Amino acid sequence: MARPTETRLRRDLVEVCRRMYDRRLIGAGEGNVSCRLGSDRLLVTPSGANKAYLRPADLTVVDLSGKRVRGRGRPSTELRMHLAAYAARPDVEAVVHAHPLTAVAFTVAGVAPPNDLLPEAVLVLGRIAVAPFATPGTDELPASLAPFWKGHEVILLERHGALALGKELFQALDRMETLERVCEVAAKARALGSCQPLPPTAVEKVREAGRALAAAATAPG
């Protein structure tokens, strides 16, 4: 399937930023989003901007080394993290970084992420990785993520938010939203007294059902 046009990607990326703000996944100048723009270019949010008020023209184009190609603003200070994601995962088309409150609270409290808690967590998130704290905006951050690119679509960054990968922008956003909702359920369940994951047999049944649905969706006719 052909990649969307640059005009469409700019519009979609700005919409993803607006939804992140509306859902309280980011605030002020937090967060950053990017997507592939052809084989050797990325479209990325500018540094320091409030993502709720971005316009398509505000976005910056960089090459795969991080050099600005087009755009007035300076690329996100977390660009290194995005570049590392695309280099490690050729299948990834979009990267979303946000600061979901409950998910971040899990890392501050030192509580393991709620893997296999709900069916949607199994199907949408997969296994949630937790990367150790690294100084934002430095080479420490992509280095801390290196062990987790393979086999993970969502990575919690200790005391610094979360990263969600996707084959397109809205899939990455859906993963970020689902992460926060699952963490909210886990926090409420803990407050009520117990938070147990699905048993392995139930997890496998959920995965089988998901595979069946995916196969049916792609079947001809």
C-alpha cells in the first residue's frame, strides 16, 4: 500500500498531537511525534511547541541523520530517540512519545507494568518494556532503549513517559491511549485490593482469537 502524501501526513500528525493533548497524555510543551516521509526523510514536531496548537506548516522535515531539510522550527530535542527507533525497526512508520500520567506513576513507584491484564492489552500492547532512567535530550536515552526495540511496540521510560511505535500514526496513538487506560485500570484495581493478570491459557486464547480476526479481515471476498 502506498504511503500517504506529505499533505495528508502533516494533517494526521497534527491531529494526533491534538488528541494526545485532549486526552491528557501530554501538557504544555511535552511530547513529540514523527513519521516516515519517504525512504530517507522524517516528519517531526518542532522543539518546545505546545502540541495542542500546532499547524501542519509548523512541522519539520529531517533526514535519517537528523539534519533539518525543511521547516522553520528546530526539530524535537528527543529526535535521537526517534532516529534510533526507525534505524532499529524498518517496519515502523510512526513514533509517538507522550507523558501519560498513570503509566509514568507506575515507573516512579517502581511497580511493574500491567502486562496481560486485559484482552486489549494483550492484543494492542503486547509485552510492555520498561527502560531505565536516562537523561532526556542526550545520547543516554536512545542507548537505554537499544535492548527493547525487538519484540516491543510500547516502552515505558522510567520517570519520563512512554514511547509507542506503529505502522501508521493512529496505530501508535492507539497504543499510547491503551497503555494509559490499562494502567488506570491496574491502579484502580490495586486500590480496591487486587490486580492479577489473565492466566496464560486465557492470554493464548485471546491471541488466537486476534489472529483469527486478522486473518478474516485480510481474506479475499
